[in-house]
Amino acid sequence: MEIKKNLQILSKLFWKQCCIPACILNIVIEMCSRESFVEPFWYAITNPLVFLYNTFIIAVTLLPCLFVKRKRFVHTTLCVFWGLIGFTDFVLLQFRTTPFTFVDIFLIDTALAMIPHYLTVWQIISIIIVLGGASVVCIYLFLHTEKVKREV
């Protein structure tokens, strides 16, 4: 009986802390990449399997939130990470036709050298301010959010 109760709690937490935020994040990332408010919803309707697959990938990366004491910190940090990936994809799609991929991470040295050719000084400063702000928020959450007592 104890195991069944724990699985029910874990299932509710999975939907609340992983699936719903993953769906929202996926929609926001699609809005950025498609540069439209309506297109992501049309994409989800016309290509439901691809949309659900992408949502599942995000949900799997949010799974650690279920097993740590600092749930809000980990959840926010992972959501910020996905937001940064979506923003990076948006910026790259402005300059080329291929989206952000894993290979781009290995080419970061070349990309950093080319940034002044594609972005103005103010855009670079804005990006640094946003990254710094995201870091400050994550550090604040780590230091000031309470540890959640074990739910399962």
C-alpha cells in the first residue's frame, strides 16, 4: 500500500513539475524559432508526435527536480538553461538557416571570434546583462529557497 501511495504522489509530481513546464517551455522555444505567437500551436496540431517528442526530451531533463531537496532552485536552473538554448537557437536562425545543434557547442571558439561581425556592442552588452541576471537569480534561489521535505 505504501508503494502505491508513493507512486501516485510521484506521478502527480511528474505531471506538475516536469510535463506541464516542459510543454510550456517547448511552446516558448517554438515561438522564438518560428517568430510567431500562433505558429507553435499550429505546429503542435499538425505535427503532434514531433511536438510531444520535443516536450518529452525537455521533461526528461527536468526529472532531477523530483529527487532533490532544493526543487525550486533545480527547476528554475533547468528552465533557464532551456530558455538559453531557445534564445541561442533564435539568434542563430536570424543569421543562418540551420538551427542550434550539439556540434555548435564544439565550435564555440570560432563563434566567439565571429560575434562582433554579427552583433552590435549593445546587443553583446544586453546578452551579458541577461546572462548575469539569470546567474544572480539562480544563486539567489540556491541561497534563499527552503529545502522541500521528502514527499515520496
